[in-house]
Amino acid sequence: MRKLKILQVLPELNSGGVERGTLEIARYLSSNCHESVVISNGGRMVSQLEKEGSRHIELPVHRKSPLGLMAIPRLRKILLDESPDIVHARSRIPAWMVYLSVMRMNSKDRPRFVTTVHGFHSVNPYSAIMTNGDAVICVSNSIKNYVLENYPKTNPERLQLIPRGICSNEFNDSYKPDRQWLRNWYSMHPSTSGKKLLLLAGRISQLKGHDDFLLLLSRLPPSFHGVVVGSIHPKKLKFFSRLKEKIKELNIHDRITFTGPSCEMQAVYSICHATLSLSKKPESFGRTVLESLASGCPAIGYSHGGVGEILSTCFPFGVVNFQDREALVHKVLTLEKSRDKIMKISDFSLKRMQSETLSLYAKLISK
């Protein structure tokens, strides 16, 4: 394979699955002697990106307003100057900006255009840009089916199923937290000591199923304790207040702990009885479920979206029909009998995602 130059474009580099996937591909390209360039409005992950061998070009490709269009001439000039083989857009605004830039180029100067559909976007002409790539990466079968059902004019041959993946060095069932970490954890969260911990990982939001999680806890014996790991956006403080009122109403104030965000999820998974995924809307992938299973911590979740796919493949016991609360309680109470049945985590490895993406780039260039 000849040396490739890949330019990825996304709104910002602060946090999130899109950002993480961008860095994972950028790192893999650099380590395999390809040239990696990323365009974004910047963010706290830029230093990591550059440290791992990529170049970053700051450009306001994040604005969801007519002002954003003012950056298109600059973007077009960057594309002409950089002359990448592939431009990979990972979000709708950047995708539109790339599309409007490359369509005005001469065919000999035009890079191949790749998009990744990371989520179940609203169905409209604005979102349709994500199906206009020379190749369209879908992060799960659920996303692929969503594209085919809602954008029937999309050429199915352009759709490429490449599930996101995790690193086995970062998440594996042989990991054990050290004594100091355990002392710190139980010092900060003493009510979790000696309990079967049920984890709900994700930002505090109406969509993540926190209310279902509280109802589940209220119906379980006191030996179970809920742990919620995730940040609270200022716009979600009212919802958080409603959750606290619900906790009082259910009389489980001493059976749930909110930790805030954590950078040590491997350690958190290692001390938990199970991870729950109770999102009200389908997740495009379901990374926390996969991380948990890879860490040897069983996961139980609703059967829709990427979470349903991961559980069906890796831990079928954990699949529950959407909002079937009776089944949810039953699964948690009978989990011990199925803890050793986690399998096929390798189907969702980071190395596989990286190598399949690079193979797709090379295939497009060879056409």
C-alpha cells in the first residue's frame, strides 16, 4: 500500500465518541507511516492528537449558522494546498462544508469523500449529506438499516459496516485495581462498600434512562446499590433536580451514588456487579456496554440499537425488551448464573475498526 494522506474533519476536539474515533484513526494512520491531518475548531484533545503524530488545522467548522459558510473558501484552499487522498467528514456541518468545497474542484484535484454516520440523526435534507460520501461508514447494523430505510436513494454498495471498537489493553478481564485506588474509592463513596454495585455510565440526560434505573433499584433488595458515572451539563440541572425528587419519593437516597465523570472506567467496571444500558432512544453503538463486557463485568440493556447488537453477539443473557421492567428485575436477580457467558468481544476490537477503515481508504484510492 502506498503512503496515503487522510484529512478528517469534525466540529471540535473536546470529548465524545466522534472525537475519540477521530483520534483512534489518526493514531493508527501515523503509526503505519501514513500522513494524518485533522481540521476542527480546536479543543482540549488537540494536544493528544499532535503528540500521537497528526497535524491539526484550526478552522471554525462547527457553526450551525450562515456564519459557518464563511469558512468554506478557507476550507477549499486548505484542501487544494494539502491535496489529501481522502477527506473524511464525521459530522453534518463539516460534511456540508467539505461537500460544497470539493464539488467546485476540478476532478483531478478532488479527494475522495468519506462520511461516518455516528448517530440516528433527524431525517431531513440537512442530515442527508451524511449519505453522500463516496463511501459511507455505518458504526452498527442499526445505523446501516436506518440509512437504508430513511434514505432509499442511497446506493447500498457505498455503505460500509465498520463497528467501533475498544482496545483490549485498556479494557480486559484480567485487570484488578490497586489497593490505593480501592481505598480512595471507598473513602469517597462509603455507601458502596459491601454492596452489589449496578452501574449506569453516561451523561445525566432524560434520554439515558436514569428514571428507569431508579425504579429498578427501588424494586431490588437493599444489597444492591446504584452508581451513576457521568457529567451534568448546566442545561440538565433541572432534570437532575427532578431525579433527586424521584429518589426521595422512592426512598432510595442511601442506595444510589452520583460520582460525576470518571477517567478510570476500567477500575469502576471491575468492582461492579453489572452495567445497565437503559436509553430511551436507540444508541448508535453502545460503547460503555462493550467496555464493561470486555472488563468482565456483565451488562444488561434494552434490545434496541447498537446496544442490542452488542449484547446479542457478546452476552445474549443481557438483552431485555424495551422498558420491560419485570424482565429487568429478573435479569439482575438471576445474573450470577450467567456471568461466565461473555463471548466474542473480539468482533468489536479497536484494531479491527482501524484496519478496516484503512482498507476502505486504500480501496477508494485504487478505483
